[in-house]
Amino acid sequence: MTKRNNTKKARIGDVIEIITPAGLGYVQYTHETTPKLGELVRVLPGLYESRPTDFVELARQRELYFVFYFMHSSLRAGWAEVVSNQPIPQWAKTPPMMRHEAASDGLGRVIRWRILSAASQLTPDVLIRTPLLTELTPEQEKLSIRLIRPHKAMIRELARGWTPERAAVLRLQDFMENAAQRASQVPEKKLSDEPMKHFLYFPEEANAREVSERLQSRGFSVEVSKGAGAENWCVLATKAPPTTGEQMDELRDVMEGLAAQFGGDYDGWEAATDSLAPKSSELGRAVN
């Protein structure tokens, strides 16, 4: 990842430049949130070969969508850069209503939604009070999806033109590509099927149960129990390890995102060292 030189602290209204393989993308910082959610930004339209000269006009455009982005950490690491500060458009000053994925099927397709404000905290009371929807109206389908994106995920989705309207198609495409990749592997070269264990901790049982459902829909075997000291609820998710370093990175992003989204912590993974793909030592803890 290209590193940038950042010395200023980001402010509401800042326009952030993100380098992607398809061009320069831009987001605008609109609302401060909790550290575990990152920062709420509006994704501005277009990818550019070179830096635009008119950020006033760019910031006036209707955003493609809102998303939670680990902006401050990305700026501190030098992966992104503040290039302008512009007024937040009137329509974007109020935290937007967003779609929240409540359950998905075996192909990763969302089958139940909640509609919540981006300012809502996902406490057990809020989740219980918010109705579950199995079908969305045309207006609801245009809403931003409540997602938390680390920088690497932000680069990927900007580069491939992700939008809420394309989310279901791209998610199914990813599922099918991963399935085809697994099916095409030569048996002699397959890594060990020794399962990898992931540990997530949540103060609230309801949030732990919600994350458990999400992980089960992704093919994990999941156990929920009281953690050590009986202070938190432990979600133990078990599945065969990914086969490439890139898949390991994506899996870590999923675990960290789920933990942050539901007010918990991802405490890493355990697996036999001979079951891990190259570069896996960067991502967690291996147990011989």
C-alpha cells in the first residue's frame, strides 16, 4: 500500500483521497462515531487518473452511499490523505437511514434486514425493537448498507464500483468465485483440513448470538458461551483455514468488522501451523 505524508488531524468536511488500482477515489468525512465503528463518510462519485482541481464541485455531488470507514487509522498509517475541506451538503448533515443485515442464507444472500439510523447503537434493546424485513421497497433498496470497512476493503470496493444496488450481485459473485477456486484445487496441494478457531468477545449475549448467526450463514461451526471470568460472552467460530494469504486478510477483515459492528472484540485465531497458507503468521496466533 502506498504511504502518504499526513500531519493534520481530520475534521468534519475533510475530503479524503484513496489510491486504488482503478484510479483515485474520494470520500468526505461527515459524522464522528465511536472508535469501533470508524468514521462515517460519504463516498463521492467517480475514479480519477489524477487529482481533481475542483473539490468544491465534487463535494456538491450526491454521494454514491455512506459507509463506516476506519479513516483516522488509515490517515495515521499514511494510507490515505486529506486533500480538501468542503461544506457538508444540507441533505448529508443528518445521519442517514441505513440497511442493516440481520440474517443471510448459505450463499451469503441477505434474507432479513433492519432499517436503522447510522447514529443508532446496536444494543440488544434497539435490535429487539427494530422490525425485521424480508422484503424491501424500491426506496429501501437504495439505502446505504450499514458496513464497516478497513482500508484494504475500501480500496477493493472503490476499485470495482461497489454500490448498495450492486451489493447482492457482487456478494454472490464472490461466493461463486471462492467456491470455484476451492473446487479447482489439486488434492495433493490442498492444505490440512485442521480447523481454525476464531475468538470473539461481546459484553451482551444478544450481540454474541447475532454474530453467531452471521458466522453460521458463512459456513462456520459456532459455539456461544460465557467467557473467562464470566464478564463477556465468547463466540468460538470454527472452520477450515483459507487457502491463500489474500483470503486470510479478507477473513480477518470480516471478523474485525463483525466484532466492531456489535460492540465486541476479535481476539484472533488458533490453528495448527501446517494448516496455514503463506503469510498467515501476520494475521493471528498459530498453535503447534
